[in-house]
Amino acid sequence: MRLDKYISKALGISRKEAKRLILSKRVKINGKVVKDPSYKVSNEDITLDGNHVEKPKEKIYIMLNKPAGFVSSTSDVESTVLDLIDHPRVRELHPVGRLDKDATGLLILTNDGDFTHKVTSPKHHVEKEYEVIVEGEPQNALKLLHGVKVGEYFFKALSIKVSENVIHIVIDEGKYHQVKLMMETVGLSVKSLKRVRIGGLKLDVEEGHWRELSEEEVRRVMEG
Ligand code: URA
């Protein structure tokens, strides 16, 4: 990796700012000033003003508890989920699948396109669990265990738990508005929808908050 890229990723600053630090001789490699921003770095000891600069992670994974009112997109036409993430490399991230603007709960953000493909592709059968508050006869949701036709699709719940008007539904695909459409098909209207689990990863941050995932947690997403 080029030295300016290393510094910019490690410190969460722009490439231009990183170049400026390098040209002002504040960056050393193995104790020697290096003024060439294109210098190829591998495993050397890099310092800025004498302080060690940790090697930047290539891949970043974030758990966000999305509040209602934010779109799961990276374009800035309206308030997007990226506005909630105060991370130095937020510009690299995209949401793994989407949650509707009025939906809440677990959204993973990453810069790892392969991971996104695996989690969202129906081929990999990664489970998604939603907590849904409904209006109507909640027991009707049990019909979803047998599957329902919605337009050209056949949607089947892997598991349904009903407790008063709160339904926990597990599916392993994620078509547009899928849960709402499934509920509508059995006469239920969705009052609120929250994703609480993706694979083996359960939501554990407060609404509007986020945290980075460990490597072990990232593996767990695919295992659940
Ligand atoms: N199903 C929906 O209807 N909406 C979502 O946001 C996610 C799943």
C-alpha cells in the first residue's frame, strides 16, 4: 500500500491531508523520514510525530441500530444511515441489504462487497429475524409457515412466534418490502418492523447507535 493511502486510512483523513503530513516530514518509516507519498509500505514501523501508526484494517464491518426516518442508501438526497455513523472511513461504507425508511433495527455496513453479496444472496440462506407489531388477528401469521404467493414470488417463513400483537418472523431472503407483503397477505397490517438478528448476529446497541464488529462476529453472521 502507498504511504499516503496507509496514513489516510489509518487516521481517517483525506489523501491530500496525508500527503501534507508526509511532505512536512512528520512521518517516519523505521525511524527515518520518508517524503515520498508513493513509497510502498508493507510491514514497517510507521510513526507520525514519533507516535506509532497502527496498520489500517482493509475491511470494516459496523452494526447500526437504525432509527425510523433514515434511508438505507449512500446517496445524499435525504437523511441516510451514513449520517448516523461518525467513523473516519464512513465514505467507504455501504449498507448490507436494506431496511425500509420506516423500519428500525439491525443494519450492517461494510466496505466488503463479497460479504454483502453472501449475506444478501438467497443462495446462502442467511437468516434474518424481525420483530413486527401488527394490527389484525396475530394468529394468522402462522399461515406464513406454509408459504404465501405474492405476485410472482412464493414467500415462506422459517419460524413464527406470536405473543399478543408482536410477531417474531424468520426468513432467509430479503425481497423489497418482503415482511410487510407477507403480513398483508394474511390480513395483518404492520405497525412497526424491527430487524433483530442477521445470521448468528443479534442486535445489541441502542437505537441510533453503532459499533464495529469483531472478526469473530463477522464470521458468526454467515454461520447463523
Ligand atoms: N421487510 C420489509 O417489509 N421491510 C424491511 O425493511 C425489511 C424486510
